[in-house]
Amino acid sequence: MATKASERIRLGEKLGYGVGDLASGLILNFFGFFLLYYFVDLGGLAPAAIGLMLLITKLIDAVTDPMMGAIADRTRTRWGRYRPYLLFGPIPLALSIVLIFNAPDDLGDTALLVWAYVTYTIAMLAFTSVNVPYGGLLGVISPSSSERSNVTAFRMFFSALGGILVGALGTTLVRELGGGDEKLGILLAMSCIAAVSVFALLTTFATTKERIPPAETNGAIWSDVGILVRTGPWIAIAVAAILGVTAIAARAGTAPFFFKYVVGDDGTPVFLFFDRPALFLTALALGQVAGVLIGFTAQKRFEKSHLIITAGLLKAGMITVFYFLPLDAVWSQAAVQFLVGIGFGMLMVLSFSMFTDIAEYIDWKSGRQMTALVVAASVFGVKAGIGFGSAIPGFILQFTGFDPNGTQSETALLGIQLAFAIIPAAVMIPAAIAMLFYGINRQVIAKVESDLSARRTTAV
């Protein structure tokens, strides 16, 4: 269905919506690279203890993310359903993410672990309260799938930009702001990210508009949840999104250990101010930007589900190639990591677009509007993927005898390699298989848009 002129989203609004995901891109990429390292290598906690924490907090997210989605779907204010959370949520989010890395130096192991549990849980609750409504806003910014896909591309660009900034500047900021004190450097770098995140989210609030009117009533929350978990396409894309992020998060979480203990990198810049980890993360993020552009362009000719399968196989293949490269092959590693990023960028831009398609599909089939509840799966998918991906190296490092700041055994070095390459490549296989059961193609979406447009016109 052609998008009506009144439904077209102007460039300023696309940029305004997209910049909101700069916040999550910065926060989640920083967490993915520094969180495990902060508490294990700098804090001295057992890797498995932090891995377990990350898994347990995902169980909490499994409840709070859909709950937040259902609450946002039922919110009625003069700012709309989803936008008010972008006005009132950013400052609590900023304070909570900084608190994680502000642990007092004199805490014992048990107290530090409690600190990690409490502060990380609070931060993820604050993240949920902002990011679920942010995702729901995408579903009501236009009734057109093509327009939503267009806006999604802007969102994924800014998300990837967050990865680029963390990759290019993260280790440098930690080094320079901390003046040799890594814990202080991490805290101050996170504080900078918090300030930028507040600005980005408030910009989204100020520049966007909700165009799909809410239903008079949404029905019972548990009824909505029941419809959602019986929707096959939602299950398929949720599995693919979770596993896709798991692979990237496992590599990011293991990267500090890989470069420090396997490669023997001492933090010396290898290109301009980029050290080996910074080059690794930046190559991934640049590839992610390229993947967003490729995925956005290719979906006009090919089915989204087929493209996600291709992206997953590309990621798995390139991670495997990276494993066999010589440890001193700096630029070959960067090139292969760039290709990994292309696969990741394609997966992300397509999956987030598909979540909003599924929201429309459910509305079409059941007459129930549950946009934020559906999109909550995307937020949970990202957070769960980061949690699972960060937990994998935590458990593997523990079980293979990792010694923080010590000399590593051959078994421990093998464990780092398992978490860094072999397992991330392997999890992409079931992700690709899940997409074989997606079942929503371009013809179905065209029918959904046409019928919903007629239904909404009649209701006016």
C-alpha cells in the first residue's frame, strides 16, 4: 500500500526518533565490553558469580519487560502513550547506570557482589521503563510498514553510532580520564555516556509524534500476553534476535580478556589512538552501519526472514574465520570483524522492523493493540542477548581456571577462545533455523496494511 503524504515522516522526525537509540547503543555497548571486566578483573569477583548475576537479572527482565509494554500500551496522556516515558525516564536511567561503576573501594567480595546485583537490576529496570516505550513509539509513528522500516534504519544507524563511539573512544576515555586508574576511568566514561543519553532521549520526545490512535480499551493484560506467546512469527524473531545479540555480546565481553591474555596486548595504540580492542570494536560498529544500509536496501527486493538467515550465516562464518587468523594479523582481524558487523547490522535493522510488522499483524488478526508489548520482546531480546552473551564467558572463565591478573593456563586460554569465537559462531545456527518458521511475507503485510487502513477509516 502506498504511503499517503500525510503519513510520511519528515527527515527531522526520523533523525529525532533515531537519535534516541544512541542512548541504548552507548549504554549497552559499554556494558558489553566493560561490565564483566570491571567486576572480575578489576573487582576480583569470580567470573561465574557475575555470569549468574547476569542470568538472574534476565529472569527479572522476562517479567518486567512485557509488563512495561502492557503498561505503556494502556497509558493515556496529552503526550501520547509512549512519549511521556521519554520525558520522565532519562534522568533516573542516567543516575542508575553511573551507580553501577561507583562501587566503594573498601567493599569485600560479598558486598561487591551484592552491589553488582542491586545496581545492575535497578539500571535494567530504568532501561526498561524508557526503552520499551521508545520501541513502542516506532509502532505508532506511522501505519505504513515501509515508513516504519525507513525510521528503523535511522534508529539502527544511531545504535551503531553508539557502538562506534564506544569502540573508538571507550578505552581511550577510560585511559585518559582515569589517569592510570581504570576503575575511575570507567566511572567517568560512563558518566559522559549518561549525559549524552539524557540529551538523546529528550530529543526524541521533543521531535516525534504518535499517529496511530489508541483503541478505546485494550482488554486484560494476561489475555494480551496469551495472544502474544501463541503468535509463531513473534517467537521466531524473538529467538533470532536473542541469539544474534548473544553471539556479539559473548565476543565483546571476552574481548578484554582475549586481547590481554591470548594476544598479549599491552594497550599500545596500533593506529592513531586506537589500541587493539578499540580497533576490534570500531570495525564491528562500522560493519554494523554498513549492515543497516544493506539490510534496509535489500528488504525492498527480498523477504526480511531470508535476509536475516543470510546475515546469521555470514556472522557465523566470519567469526569462524577470525578464530583461524594469526594473533598478530591486526588488519585481517579488523576486516573480518567488519564483515561480522555487517551480519549483525542486517539482523538488527530487519528484526526491529519485523517486530512492528508483527504488532500490526496481531492487531489485524485479533483487533488488539499491543504495540509496546510486542516490541518489548525486542528490548528483552537485546538485554537477554547481552546477559546470556556476557554470562557465557563468565562461566567458561570460571570453569577453565581463569586467574584474574595472573598467568593463564593453557586450559584457561582455551576457555577464552571458546567464549570469544566457537560458541558465538555456534549459536547463530539455531537463530537461522528459527527464521524458517517466521511465515509473514510481503504479501501478508500488504494485506494487513490495507485491511487495517480500511478498519481505522471506518472507525473515525
